Amino acid sequence: MPELRSAFFISDRTGITAESLGQTLLTQFDSLAFKRETIPFIDTVEKAQALAERLHKVAEEDHLKPLVFTSIINPAVRRALHIDDAIMVDFFDAFIGQLEQELGQQASLTVGKAHGMVNEAQYDHRIEAVNFSLNHDDGIKLKDLDEADVILVGVSRSGKTPTCLYLALQYGIRAANYPLTPDDLSSPTLPKMLLPFRNKIFGLTIDPARLHHIRSERKPDSKYASLDNCRREVNEAESIFRHHAISFISTTHKSIEEIASTIMHKATLNRRF
Amino acid sequence: MPELRSAFFISDRTGITAESLGQTLLTQFDSLAFKRETIPFIDTVEKAQALAERLHKVAEEDHLKPLVFTSIINPAVRRALHIDDAIMVDFFDAFIGQLEQELGQQASLTVGKAHGMVNEAQYDHRIEAVNFSLNHDDGIKLKDLDEADVILVGVSRSGKTPTCLYLALQYGIRAANYPLTPDDLSSPTLPKMLLPFRNKIFGLTIDPARLHHIRSERKPDSKYASLDNCRREVNEAESIFRHHAISFISTTHKSIEEIASTIMHKATLNRRF
């Protein structure tokens, strides 16, 4: 008998919702190990039947019922997928009846709108936010900072760039970023050019030991990466944030999703699409 | 009575799972309109009680029960949130019992692992993928293309850059991109420098009218943006893909999520974290 149970995240579109749902549930059973696979675009009865046969085989080979997390909407496709020797966690099935009853409406059974392209204007807006973040990475174009929804400020390698890109992709937020250089840090206040934008600045900080580790990967044995220098830069950056009463968070023990959603929440930003 | 029903996506961490889940369900009722709000980080009984009071007030003001999609894990916090005059769609409650029974294990009730930071090595890997994509945007550093997991090729503004960044952030994939310039397009074959990487190239194409629209926003009335030129470039790019039997997809009616997950699937790439 194998040690691993198979877990499938199956969707009629991207698989993002089924995966997100399934992963959250699986993290609750962290003493167990799972073989995970995401299978998107199961949107016909034929594809579902072929997949059901594969699931049968997995159940036989594993001597364990596979876990099947599914967000398929079309009832015929869902029926074709359901097999007895799998543990079916059917997201749509579980809630749609309750919602139909409460809302007094039939579900439209339209596939894939959640991560589909709702309309071109929204798509354009999102791409624009990504381009904005790319163009304003590391303070390149200060003169346009008044168009930013938020400006992330922190020392080099504190997590600004990936957070900006995530804010743009996930929320359509125009996020610029400004790296505090050693020059900037020698003053107790923000660089002058940032002062007019004080109200949309959000600070990022990081544990100096972690920063030392990250910078050492990039420039080993440099002054830039030394633990002493990292400590000093982080202290000075935090002093500047406190001086201006700028909210800041530590990125040390957070994923990009957590950093971004914390900023959305604390800076009371609204999703742009 | 207002026309809009309030819908809340409530989470003990980022809100990403609750939002993804709730939005998918709401798209099934597209004749109804909703006021949507995401509320992350409800991780104490006190915060849940305060929010429950707010939900009460919303129910009274709207004269309609608000919809509450929640993925809160801690049972005490969930109980504090549940109120009678809301429609509670409790993601955790619906499935965890079934899973506990089938897996023969109690849920660990640990909060926030799905979008939390699993470990530093994984975080580093993801940041590295983002940096890789940024450094290889628009073919800047060809000499390192052998480190790429996938290379997206297409005409200017066909969607390469946001797709690369999404692949990096969502899947930890090292995605490079190469823009086919008018020079490249005058030849029926791929640029020579790309030939050694033929097996990891994936093509993006786009409807010429849509491309014309996108390019016109950037450079109105230019030859670059003209419909004729867009038609010719798209035709030539698709000929090159066919010549080398390179898989390609149209980005015209797809969201970034759909483009990225289609590439993951068709290029049989595996998530890197």
C-alpha cells in the first residue's frame, strides 16, 4: 500500500478555484501526504468520461480512493466524472442548491466566468496596472507617481517588486515602488520627492537576518549583504516610517498573497476590476 | 428596497479562497446585482463579533439578508460570525466533516497555510521566478534562455509580459518572452537564436482588430497600430508557429489566468512550489 493518497483538482476552466479550495482543505490534514494534480478544461462529457476511467485506475493502483475536488458547473459533465471509488468534494453541488433557494433564481450554468475574461475594458485596466507597476519599478519615473494608487517604500530586497506585480495582477492596483538607498537612509525623513505622496506610501520592512540571507545570494561577502549593514538599513528605514507615521509591515514570514492582501486591507484600497 | 444585495467574502487570512469561491458561485446568478466586499484577517472572536454586528445592520438597512461566503477555520471564530439574518455559505463547515471521516483524521484547525508562507526556500524560488521573468522580458538576455521553463513568443502587445509574470507568481515558472519584431517577421522561420530552444517555445496570437485597438491606445495613428499592419504581423507570426509546429493560443477572449493555465496544461509544465 502506498504512503501517498492521490488528490485531483478538476475544473471546467482554469482550475484556480478548485485548486485553491482543495489546497485549503488539504492543509488541515498535514500529517498525511498527497500526490497532487490539477486538471483544467474538463468541459465535455467525453473528457469527463476519459478522466473518470483514469480515476478508477488510480483507485485500483493506490488501493486508496483518490480525493477529487471539483468545481465543474455543467451537470452532465459532473455526472460523467462522478465515480464510486473516489472521494468526491463537489464544490458546486454543495452550495448551488442553497443559493438558488435563498436567491429565488435558477443558476445560469454558465461556465468559467470567475477567471474568464469579463470584458475587454476590465482586461485593459489590468494590463495597464501591470505596465504601470513595471514602469514604476524601483522609482524609475517619479514624475508620474501621482497616478499611483499606492507606493511601496523599503530597502533593497524587502519584497517591493513582486508585491507590486501581485497587486496589479490580482487587484488591478497601480502600485509603484521606491527603494530607500543608503543615501536616502542617512536622513531621518523621507526623500523630498516622496513627501507630496505621503498619504499613499506604505512601508515594507524585513528581519535583518533574512535580508542578509537574501542579499548574500545576490552579492556574497559584500558590504551590501553584511548582517551589520542589513541591521542598520532596516533600523533606519523603520525610523523614517515612524517619523512620518507611515504604516509598515514585515515581509519576513509572509507570502506575497499575504503581504498584498494586508496592504489592500490596511491602506483601504479597492479592487479595480 | 435596494436593488443590490450585499455579498461578503470573509476569511481568517488573505480572503483569496473565500473570494474565489464566492465569485464563482455569484457568476451563476448574473441577472442579480451584488455589492461585494472582501474582509480578510478575521482571526479572533472579538473581530468576528464586531463583524457580525455590522452584518446585522446591513441586513436591516438592505431589507435583504446579506450573502456571507466564509472560509474561517477556527470553530469559535466561525460561531461568533454566524448570524440568523445572513445567508451563510460556510466553505469549511461544508466539507471538513466529510474529509475527516473519509481520511480517518481530525482536521488540525491550523489557520492560513493555503496562501501562507510554507517555507523560505519556496518563497525564494517564487521571487527568483519573478526576477527571472523581469530580467528576460522582451528578449533582453538571450544567453540565459536555457534556464527558462518556457519562452513565450508573439508580436508586440499580444499579452506576453503579464502572462510571464502571472506564470512566475502563480506557478513559480521561469517564463521568458521574445517579441517578434517586423525584422523577425520578414523571415518564414524563427530567429536563429531561438532555434536551440524550439521545444520550450509557446506561441501567443491575437485577433488583429483587437491588436489594432490595443496598439492604438499606445501609439494612435501609427503604422505600428494600423489594422493592415496588425493583420500582416499576426499572419506572419502564425505562419512561423505553423512552420515549426509550435503550439500557440489566441489571447483575444481569454483572461491572464486562462492564458497561463492553458500554457501550463498544453506545455505540460509543473508548478514549481
